[in-house]
Amino acid sequence: MHYSLSKIASLIGARRYGKDDAIIDWLLTDSRSLAFPETTLFFALRTQHNDGQRYIPDLYRRGVRSFVVGSLPEDHEKFFPGANFLLVVSPLKALQRLAERHREEFNLPVIGITGSNGKTVVKEWLYQILLPDMSVTRSPRSYNSQVGVPLSVCLLNEGSEIGIFEAGISQPGEMQALAGMIQPTIGIMTHLGEAHQENFSTPEEKCIEKLALFKDCQLIIFNGDDKTITDCMSMALIRGNQLAWSRKDEDCTLFIRAVEKYKDNTVVKYSYFREDGQYTLPFIDDASIENSIHCLAACLYLQLPKEVIGERMAHLEPVAMRLEVKEGARDCIIINDSYNNDITSLDIALDFMNRRPNPSNRCHTLILSDIMQSGMSSEELYGRVAAMVNHRNVQKLIGIGPDISAQGHLFHTDKHFFPDTEALLASGMLQGLHDEVILIKGSRKYNFEQISDLLSLKVHETILEVNLEALVENLNFYRSFMKPETKMVCMVKASAYGAGSIEIAKTLQDRGVNYLAVAVADEGADLRKAGITRNVIIMNPEMSSFNTLFEHRLEPEIYNFTLLEALIHAAKKEGITNFPVHIKLDTGMSRLGFNPKTDMERLIDRLKRQKALIPVSVFSHFVGSDSPDFDAFSAEQFALFDEASRRLQDAFPHSILRHICNSAGIQRFPERHLDMVRLGLGLYGVNPINNQIIHNVSTLKTTILQVRDVAATTTVGYSRKGRLKRASRIAVLPIGYADGLNRHLGNGNCYCLVNGQKAYYVGNICMDICMIDVTDVPCKEGDTVEIFGDHLPVTVLSDTLGTIPYEVLTSVSSRVKKVYFQG
Ligand SMILES: *Cc1c(COP(=O)(O)O)cnc(C)c1O
């Protein structure tokens, strides 16, 4: 977008303070993402947990001069000379209003997509199908929220020929605002699932809320076989035409006659207005098939010829809604975002690279291909890219392709250009990269997988995928039970419940969590070395680790007098005063902690008679906060804690944070949150109250090494345990109990998922290998297998084993590589 400040003020109905009529090209809602201060307009959004107003001084110092605010900063003329303030009642509403006005400037088809699952895939596939014929503006990644949608809609520009935007809601009443901004002419309702059901009383209520997006659409596309959707369509007073597709009803406008699944593709045969057509999809899972049918319906309505649709469907690419971070060779970190390449996603990826703490000062390197179909001239396009490269702190650029090479003079960093990927691979340059953070960003046709493969460490094919976006959603889920002022400790002990503590801690630090907690001092030191600056609590400080605590300012838990004396002694020797410690009281666990009934007087006295340590918090732990069976006991624990912790507080003039709730307690006992809460399992996606998955974070995956047919008389594995009942196909997987796959899951006790279907373990699980029965499951060598995760809840495994999900998650061995991604 490109508006003057005065125009924006009139569009959003703001009162303007300041004289300068700046030109605005960038809208900013998150101060950490600033790149172009002079032409940025910052919206100081107020959320439950944060107030954007707090970031104005920092942004001002960094050169931003235009702000949309809910209240004027005090003495703004004195403290912010030359700044422009647009005063409104609600900065969020103003942002949305601006998007609405901006949208109204455009008379073009806009596809609005909602539903519980598949929104981003349908959007990205439509983009892939339509792109060769028209200039598409779409939501970047899954920007589908109250803030994401206005930022997406404001990307519409004179070159746009069609808009495709996602709308996601989690609560009643949210869709109306999104509908006003997107103003879709074509609506698509994707699969309706369980997500966010907790905020709605019935699936119908949620469906009707979603349908509010479509109230002024010309056409609504949906699955006519889904009863909830069809019932709600009639209840929701939808005016537009309906394009229901069906696999059962031959009279439907779009009748799906047959879905034929083969080994690695699916043929879908349909008739549209009674005319037959078909396409081949390079996927076989049900979700992909359903998503492709939604795309088919939209393309038929847009009058794309059937042959063209068939041709493009055959080449659909899996949608990588993610930016992968992995360790590379020679101490490089690889950020792989090489599935699409446009200027918006480039900026997001560069921002992501910049925001990661970079303590060892690795060089920031960008490997970038030509950007296709931008609708801009080469000079303009690469001029903008060069500005980004500059503002986003890229130190080395490797450009691939004729266009970027021809514009090489625009870049002023260390730069290298190659005509194509092969030339780069052949140059040997990649092997020379070391100690760098490397962002790989390329259009599909440049096959950047080859670059990422070459830079990556070769590893065991078993990986744990960790979804950092889901982690943040879980964090927000728990924050929704809390008062804004209540502080939070996030537990990243046991390698963040198996997910790997460093990347998790980076994400939590970025999200403003107050404290992180680990078990031992060395784990804390690792966090410090990785650039974590947040307060870190050490739950089990060993006597031998005191110097590590002092050196890295890691705050120990103190649970008895022996430890207290030893730490006072050690701190004195180092001449340390006021070192922060956390006092643990044992109110019923009978584990570690001071006795709240008998120890308080002596504890207070001892703490008062020294200067080396200062108690900054006091806490205890519930024995059974997850279950009403223990509610009476939890109440006793709380009463004991409440009394004893008050005594401690009353004895000191400074305030001491009191905390007792863990994940289950946060949800079940809002009245007991006190000053702070401690979030553990729930952060990693398992709700301890009912063992349901909130948003899945970790997925343990492996690949099929070998498939073989064996006779019914054969046995499989050690001790001839795997006896077969029939001639079978057996697949071998490179994962065993040494990776954390519990041996008791073997011998048919549990299953994994191969291409979405269950395959049971056959015979004993070995140390590094296991075998599964795939007699009825179409699969081949190299196919991906899910051990637990997105489609197979970890609780299925823990239930089979008669244990708790905590144990299964923390058992994943450190030799299993972790790959992190942003949803
Ligand atoms: C592990 C732990 C927690 C977190 O418990 P969850 O049930 O995982 O939420 C909280 N407090 C203490 C002291 C812990 O050790």
C-alpha cells in the first residue's frame, strides 16, 4: 500500500497530531519486525497481555515517526518531537477499518476461505493453479487472525487480479470483522473439525459463525455431504449461490463420480453441470483429496478449462506452511523456506532470521533465487529486495538466476551470483560456508532442496518435528485463563519435555514469558550460551554447580537448610550479595521443600541474617491438580501454602512472588494463580486434565527403509516373537528403543501411521530398528511414518503403555534430530 498519513487519518477517522504528512508503505503491529522506519506506520495494539504503546519510545529511537494510538503519550511534543500521532478509540479497529477501506478500492474477484482444517493448503494450491494466468495477492503463510487479515488485505495493489485470503476464528463474534475486510466474492468452506471447539457450545454454533464470512458472497463452495455444514447453510441465511459438491448425490452441480487411489496418486472423476472431467492428484490422503476438490470447484467457477485444471492439479506441490530450522554442517544453521518465493514471504523470513538470538555472531547469509511473477519491473523488484537485504541485516548474498544476477549492482553487501542452481553446486562455494546462519529462499523451479541437502548434516532418518506455532497457541490457550498481570514460568526441563530446550526457550523468550525453568545448572548454562537472557530457575541445583549458577546468573530453587547454608557460604566466598533464589515449600508431595508447619520461623530468621541471597519467589507444587478426586487435598495444600508464604512475604520489605499452579492448576484453579503460574505439559500440547491434545507440538517421524513380502510361516525379529497368521508385507523402520520407542509397544500392542493408515508393530522392537505389518497398507520404501504426533496422539502410546504422556515425550532420545518450524 502507498498512502499519505492524512489520507489514512481520514480513512480511519483519526485525530491527527503532528505536522508532517509522511508517505506510508508499511504497516507494523509488532515492533520486533521493524525494517523501514521512515515509511512505517505503527499500530499500538492493546492485547490481553501487552500494550503496543510501551514500544513507542523504542520505535521512535529507531526512526519511526508515525503512530496510531489509543491515547496520546504524555508530553508527546517534548519527548517525541517530529512524530505524528493518529488518535483513535481502538488501534485494532482502526487497522481493520483501514483494511476495509483499502479493500473497497478494488473491484476484483476475492476468494475467502474458512473452515477448521485445510485453509492454508486450499489457498496455496489455488495460488499454484491460478498463478500462471493471473496476478494473485494472497495471505502470507497463515495470516488469518484479527490482525493477520488486515495486514493481508492491505497487500492488494494495482497489479492484483484476484485476492485469496484465509479467515480463522477462535471465538464467537470474530468473523464479522474479518468478513468486512475480506469482502469475498467467492467463499470456500473447508473441512470442519474440532479446532477451537472449546469456545463454542456446539459444532453448529461454530459453523454458523464461520459462515458469517459468506454473507455477501456471489458463490459459496462447500462439501454437500457434510451434514453440519448443509444444515447450517440453511440456518445462516446465506444469500449467494451454493456450489455444493458431493460424492453421493448425482444431482449435485459438482458430482464426484469416483476417487481411485493408487500407490502414489489419486484419480478424481467428476461431472460438472453433467459434463465429465477428471484429474490426477499426486497425493493419496483423504485431506488432500478433499482440499483438491474445493480448488476444483473454485477453478471451474472461474471458468478455467478442464484440461488446464487437470494439468496443474497433476503438478501440485505439498504446501510447506513452515520455515524449517536445522543444524547444518560446519556450525551453520539452515533456515529453509525454499518452497515459495515472493517479496512478502522473503521479508517475513528475513525478519525471522533477524529475531533469532545470535550469540556467537554468525554471519547472516541469504541464498535467493529469481523472484518470478512479481508484477514489477526487474529494477523495481530487485531495488526493493536490495533495500530489504540492507535493512534486515544480511551480510552475504548468494543470488541464483539471470534476473537477480543482472541487477547485481543494486546490492551493496558481500555478493555472489550464479546463473542457476547447478552452477552454484558446481562452484564448491557451499562447502566453504561455515559459522553462518543461512536462509534459503527459492522459487520452486530452482530446486533449492539440493542446496539444503548439501548444507544439512546427514542424519539418521528419524526426526522429531516441533511446531513452534502450536507451542505459542498452547501458551495463549493457558494465558486465556489468566489475569493479564499474572506472571508465568515455562518449564523447559527434560529438554523441554523432549522437544529440545534451546529453540523452545528462544520462542518463549520472544513471547515475553517471565521465567524459564530447567532441572540442573548445566541445562541453564546451555540456554545462556545460546543467547537466552530471560530469568532461569534451576529446580535441582547440585552442590557442585554453584559457580555455574553465579557465572550465568541462574536462579536456584532452595529446598532445605543444608542447601541454603552451602549456597550462602559459596556466595559469601565470591563476594556476591542479593543473589536471587526461589524457596520451595513441601505441602504434600513429600519430595523436596521446607516444611511449612515447622520450618518457617527458622527459615525466615536465617534469610534475614544474611545478605548473600534474596528470596524472589516462594512456591509449592500440587500433587493432583488434574483431577477432582484430589480437590479436597489440593485445597489443604493451598491453605498451607497460602499461610506459610504470607509469613515469608510479611517478613521482608520487597515483594516475593508466590506461585503454586502447574498446567492443570492454571485451568482448574483460576482463584489460586497468585502472582505467577508454572506451565509444563500443556505447553507441549497435552491437556493433563483429560489427556486431549490442545495443539500438537511434537511429531516423531521416520521413513520406511525396506518393504518385503514374507510367508505365513515366517517369524519376525528376535526370539521368534513375531508370529504371522497370514502371508504378510513387513516394513522395516530405522527407529528402536534406543530412540525412545518403548519396547512394550511391540508385538502388536500398538501401531504407527503409514500414509494415514494404522500399521501394527510386529515382533520385538529392536535397539535401532523395528518392523511393522503393512499387508493392508499401500506404501513403499522412503515413505514417511508417524510414530506419534499430528495424526496419532502421543496419549495413544502412553495409554497402551499404562503410563503418562510426560514419560513418552521425555523418552525421545537426544540422538533423534529435531526440526523446528513455524506453522
Ligand atoms: C514439572 C513441574 C511443573 C509443570 O507441571 P505440568 O504438570 O507439566 O504442568 C510445575 N512445577 C514444578 C515444580 C515442576 O517440577
